[in-house]
Amino acid sequence: MKYDLIIVRYGEIALKSKFVRKKFENILIKNINFALKKEKIESKIEKERGRIYIFTDKIKPTISVLKKIAGIISFSPCLKIDSKLEAISKVSLEYSKKYLKKDMNFAVRATRTGNHSYTSKDVERVIGQDILDKYKSKVDLTDPDFTLYVEIRDDIAYIFNEKTSGIGGMPVGSQDKVLCVIKNPYSILASWYILRRGCNLLFFVKKDFDLKILNSFIKRWYLKDDIIFFNKGEEFYRKINDISSSKKCKAVITDFYRLDEEEIMTIKEYKNKINAPILHPLTHMHENEINKKLKEIGL
């Protein structure tokens, strides 16, 4: 069965006030559109409270893109059908036939928004019994081999069997701009953690740094190539202060993590000579964790 669309879910945005939530939803949609256009994926995007819907013929490539968009907590390719219980039952049986193999157990999980003649538990009970009668599979509500999800919203129901995790956080552009001091891949990882908090990133890079690494990171995570170079002969801290002021950067991001005597002295120097707040996203991490995360994000 061919999927009709992808449901996108967000987390922190939903906790905001109505005005702020709408603003952040629009930023997230803008970021999704930007990334899909970069990959030449045609799509149409719609939204309602708590959900964003992406209609596209290129489901698999779109999934690859969504895994790298900050602000998305999870997403699911799904079928879109009428919310009448008879229609849900019919499609659920056809859908389960593809995924429910011999000797597999299953569970049905239903959620519902709106006014209906049935409850979520009614849906789980009816669809579960229909699958039981049709395929003679066993029910396991604790650790099922196959889970059929039914999400009902007013007169529409969505059927799917997986929830793929996104990177979470806030959409890039929903928070202030920060200046990222780039010296090595660890610096880029520190920047990645900050982009998940919704900040726009301005990269401050030494001329001798391998730009292929940074450009690859920018392309992979669908960022703007906003780069300023630090040239030999310039005064490092003065340059940072000038950029922070002129570009309205609210903080400076560093890659410090060891916190040995040498690094602590450097941190003190940063704080004494730089006017903006200094953030160190990696200080809670062990070097092994850092190296593992570098691989995870493509560095």
C-alpha cells in the first residue's frame, strides 16, 4: 500500500503560547520547505495544532531529510482515510497483512481528537478483534512485534506502524543568533548542540581550517553558509567582539570539554576579554561520548 503523506510531530513548540506556537510552527515549516527544495523534493505542507502534514510522492527521501531538521520530535509515513470505524477496520486489515508475518504478535494503539460515536478504546478493541479473527495472531500489549497506530482527528484517520525519531529541540531561527568559534570537528559538534536549541549559527573560522568539513556539515544539516574568517594578524578577541556586536550575536560558542588547568585558564581569558556570554555545550561529555556523537552527525 502506498503511503499518502508523512505526519510530523513537534515537542517543545506545543508548550508555547498560541501566538508563539504559531510563529514557531511557521519557522519549522519554512525550514522543512528549505531542506526539501535543496533535495529537489516536491511537496505540499499543511498544518493543524500539534501536527504538520507533508504530502509527497517521495516518501523515503523525505524521511531522510526530516531526520535532520531541528524541532521535529518524530514522524510517520501513513495512510489517510475516513474516520468511520468501518473504513478504519477495512484499511487496517489490508495494511496489517503486509507487516504482520507468521508467528508475530501485535497491538493496536489509537488516539482520538474530536467528536465521534466511539472512544479510542473502542477502536483498539474492534480493530484488534478484527485482526485476531482474520490472521489468528496473538495480542501482546507489552512488547508487540507489530504495532498498528490509528490517529483519528475529526473526520480523518491516519494509519501507520512506525514512529521515527527526529533530533528534537527547537526549529533553527526560532532563537537568537550565536557566534560559533570553529577550530576543529569538536567545535562543529558544539555548534550542532546549539542549533538544536533553535539558534541561527554564524561560524567564525580560522583560515587554515579545512572548510570541506564545515561545508559538509552545513549541507548535511540544511544550514545557511554564514561564515566569517579570522585572518592572520587580526586580534582574536577584538574580532569576536566586533562580530558579536555588528551581527547581533547573543552568545559565543566554544568546544571546551576537558576542563583541565590549561582549558580553565583559556576559559577565564575568554570571559575576561569577550563581551558576550560564553557557552560550552560539551563540558558535560566524556571524550568517548564526543567521538561517538561526531560519527552520528556525520563528522
